[in-house]
Amino acid sequence: MRILASLLLVFVSLSAHAEGFISRLLHHPVQGGVAVVPLITAHAPKVRFNNKPVLVINEDNKRWIAIVGIPLTAKAGQHSLEVDGKKVSFQVEHKNYTEQRITLKNKQYVNPDNSNQARIEREFAQQMKAYDTFSPRQPSNLYFDMPVNARLSSPFGLRRFFNGEERAPHSGLDLAAPHGTAVKAPAAGKVILTGNLFFNGNTVFVDHGQGLISMFCHLSQINVKVGDEIPRQGVLGKVGATGRATGPHLHWNVSLNAVRVDPAIFIGKFQR
């Protein structure tokens, strides 16, 4: 029995050692989180989840892993990836998210009229197209830099109530930086969408590669244009309070396989 126990400890130790830094950083398989799924293959596989392509990397030149965005609406339990046409299962855990109640003076941001609703629908389609971008480039880094050095204010996933009416959950992370603070790219990428959007205000989308997309909202100024290649820590704009914002801050979204996930995971600040 002692020999068996010793062999089991060695096996567990080797398994833990096999996990690289990226796996340990990103693997938080909760609703609105990220699952890192090891793939038993000698080549770069094609992976899909919910019919969307998935980010795949070779971790430490030792093994291929899929980095999967999990929707907030996903049910806890077993889910499956399609890996080169075969199913690979992983587990999703439940996570509770708290509420946030906000009072807005401009009631159009709660119940927009017909003209604003048409604009919202048009802009929503543009954003969904941007989130669906899947370029072959490898992300420059998966341990992200902070886009601004500021306190984390409103976390991801909050159930939000505007003037007492429930709306979509908070799909990003708010950083309480002062007006005019430079906003920097947390990883290198290509600018794929910019504009002044109804809810988001001045907004920039950056494609980091393989379906990993960042969105930066409520900017006072945009310093880039569509098609620009921006380096890691390159300035893309300045913090503001445009759109549906009650004060200056940066709202930062991270999307994987067209699913919004908790940005705190990518900066090592995830809280279970």
C-alpha cells in the first residue's frame, strides 16, 4: 500500500508539473470564465465550441491546449469540444454573481426611443461581427498587461439594474482611472472596429489573434484607426465618460470564441 501511495503521489506531482503557467493562470472553468483543455495530439488541431473556432496554443512546446471561453449562460456540468471531428469533454462549474444598481439621469439609456433603438441594433450587429473575428495570428501574450494602472471597480458578471430595471449582465471589467489617462493595449493586436457607440461611447476593438478580442469603452479620445497594428502597451486612446457612463472609467471587455469572459482572469486577479 505504501508503494502504491508513493506512486500515486509521484503521478499527481508529475501531472501538476505538466501544467504550464498559462494553464494555471487561465483555467477557471466557471460560467463566464475560461476552460483550458489539454489535447492529446502531435499537431495543431482544429477545435470548435458551440460551432465557433477556439484558440489553440502549444504550451511550453510540450502539449497542445484549447483555451475556451464559457458563456455566462452556460449550464454547470459537462460540455464538449469538437477536436478534429472528435468530442473532448470538460466540466463547467457554477458561479454566483452579485447585483449592481445604477441610477441614470438620461432615461434614453434605459428605455431608448425608436430612433435610438435602430442605432443600437445597427451598432450591435457591427460589434457581433467584430467579436466573430478569428485571425490566424498567435496572441503575443496571454498574461495581459493592465490597460490602465487603476483600481478594479465594477467586476465582470454583475446583474445590472438601471433605474430599477434589469438589463444585460456586466460583460466586462471597470477600471477607475481618471479622465484623460492613457489606455494601453494589454497585448499586441490589430484594430478592427472604432467609433462612437450609443451605450459604449468612444470605443476600440483590438484583435489579439485566434478569436481573442479586447474592447475598450467610454473613451474621451481614440488614437487609432481600423487596420492599425498596435504593439503591446501601445496607446489606443484616453479614459473618458462617453456613452452610458456615470463618471470617468475604462470598461474593458475580453472575448474568446465570440463569448465575453472575465478580463480579471487574464491579469491574475480572478476571484472565485
